[in-house]
Amino acid sequence: MSLSGRTAIVTGASRGIGRAIAERLGQDGANVVVHYHVNKELAAEVAQSIGTAITVGGDVSDAADVRLLYEAARAEFGGVDIVVNNAGIGIGGPIPAIPEEAFDRVIAVNLRGVFLSSQEAAKHITDNGRVINVAAGLPRDAIEFLGAYGAAKAGVQVLTRSLAHHLGPRGITVNAVAPGPTDTDMLPPDARENRDAIAAGAPLRRIGEPADVAAVVAFLAGDDGRFVTGQTIAVDGGLV
């Protein structure tokens, strides 16, 4: 599906799912703004692999940095048509033991970051544009240790549905994808050690790959996704 002539911002695009999304949208013809927080060199590699792309650094939980991200996209490519809010961090542990500062950081990046980007998207995205948020599908046996992370990602789903109502009159769709266990460096160590057992419990007998998530994002970003909005689509192989 061609995204030629459209410009996409992908936050947290230097590695993992974000990188796969950025590269897929680039393959489909989009100009891509590859956002990163600390991995400048990796972001540059992603941009180079895409071709028509720039890199922009910043903290998605900082309103000024988010404004600069959108300004850079408009200055380089003339506008913004697709926004993928992917940036996130994973901090595990039982709720009683999580330090307040760790909880605050998870909420700041994973939820506040989507909120700030949503506000900028509402100002700058073109009519008939696309906003796609990366939420999460959490297996039942992971909830005990991913309460803070899960709470932030659940909030992303609510923001998604709310923003869909506000932007719908302009033809803009707003959706979320919810990956299950996916083979990235954010996969918890215990899950990585037991990946075969996890995969054995999935209908498709494997865990996800970043490209699996990127494919669904590409569908939502393109013309075929024009009548899907306010939804959270599980991309988990039936595991969650």
C-alpha cells in the first residue's frame, strides 16, 4: 500500500517495534521522522535505511521537546500525516515494591508522552490523517509484575478512544495496537528464558516479531484503514 507523499512521525524509533514501524512506513513510501531519546547512532542507522527520513531527539514526556518534534517534521517535509506514538519504557515489579520515582517515570513516558503528542497532533496533523498508539497486551500471568506498565498502557487505550471522537470530524482516524510478548530487548528476562514455553501456549506457536506489529500499523496508516477508528487491535497471535 503506497504512502507516497505522506509524512510519518514515529516516536521511539531507534530500535525494536518502533524501528520496524519506521522502516515499514518508509518502505511503503512515507517520509519518516525517526524520533529517539538517547540512541542517536541507532536512529541515524534507521533513517539511512529508509532514505527519505530525518532524526529528531527528545524526551516525549517533555512538552517542549514534543513541540520541537512536530516543528521539525513540518520544516523538513511540510506537514504531518501519520503519527505513531510508540516510545515507551518497561519497569517491572510488584506494585508494593516499585519506587515512586520509577512509577512516575513509567507514567511520564508511556502515558504523558502519548497525551502530549496527541495534543500536538490535534494541532498539526492533516485532515484524513492517522494517529496510531502502541498500547500493550499483557498475559494474565504477567500482570502481577507489570502493574505500573500495564496501568500506563491501559490509559493509552482510553486516550485513543477519546481522541478518535475529537478528530473524527476531520476524517482523522485514531487507533491503538496492543502487541503481546514480542521479541525485542524490552521482553522481560524471565520471558526470554521461557520463550519456548510461552510460544507453545500460543495458537500460532510463536511469540511476536516487530514486523508483525509494523504490518498492522501500516494497514491502519494506509487508505484501507480509513473506516477503522477508536479501536485497540491486539497483535498477539492469540496468546493474550
